[in-house]
Amino acid sequence: MSVPPRPNNRKTLIKLALFSALMFGFGYALVPLYSVFCSVTGLNRVGSNDAPLNTQVDLSRVVDVEFDSNVHDMPWKFRPLQAHMLVHPGAVSQAMFEVVNKKNEAVTGQAIPSYGPREAALYFHKISCFCFSKQTVAAGQTRRMPVVFVVDPSLPKDINTITLSYTFFAVEGNTRAEADKPSSRS
């Protein structure tokens, strides 16, 4: 019986060291190769002035969003800072409202939205809104409040104008004076 020849450990060690050095060099060369690849293909342009394109924005269409404001039995002056704005469906937009408390004490209110036409409510998505929570406004304070929204691109084509109306109603607030009132429970 013949014994198979034993592999040369020195040759194997040299091959492994050479392979490791080549892999390290390849990994080191990937950074400049990636830059060359990106410049050739136009991918991942760092520092370019081109903003990313939001493909969900319908640039072929403009919707006029009108703003309305009301207060119900409150000592507040409440108004939109713009009467209307033109928006592309799918684009994130922001409108500002201003409230002034004309009373000599803090007043808390809650804004309730309504939409015209009524079916527009299904396509008007608020991302951030002062109407999501109670608003306590200090005596004589003026506050600006944003509403961030998106008009859904699937808004029916026959709706070209949406009216967003807010009505503020007085509610019990979370003020210190209210917390100090004795409770009616025994």
C-alpha cells in the first residue's frame, strides 16, 4: 500500500497569505471603484443640486386648498395666515393659522376640522395638526400653529378646490387653575 504524499505546508501558507493580501487590496480598491461606477452610471450623486424626485407627486395637476376659521363662543381671534394655496396632489404642504386670546386668563380650545366638498375629507391627509390636541393659550398670547398635510393623488379629477375649515370650541383645559379646582366627586 502506498501512502499519499503529504501537502507542503509552506506552499499552502504562501497561497493563503497571497489570497488574503489580494482580498484586502480588492476591499481597499472598492471605494474608488464605487466612485467611478457611480459617476459613469449617474447613481448616488453626492453633492448634486438635484433634489430626489418624489414620484407620488402629481405635477400635472394643481388643487386649490382654501382655508377658513371660526370660533364658537370663545374670546379668541382665530384666522388662517393665507386664504388659500395651490398644491400638487402628493406633495407635502404646510399652512399656518394664528390664534389670539383676548381674555385676561388662559383659555383652552379644541379645533374641529370640516371639509368642502364633503368627499374631499377622504383625500385630505393631515400629517401634523394643532387639531390633534387641546390648545391652551395664555392671557393675551398670540400663537401660530401649523397644519402639515398631503392631498392624495387619487383625489377625483373633478375636485379642483378643497376648503379646510376649523372651528375652535371651548373645552376644559389642563391648566393649573383647573387642576386646583375642588372636584365634584366625594
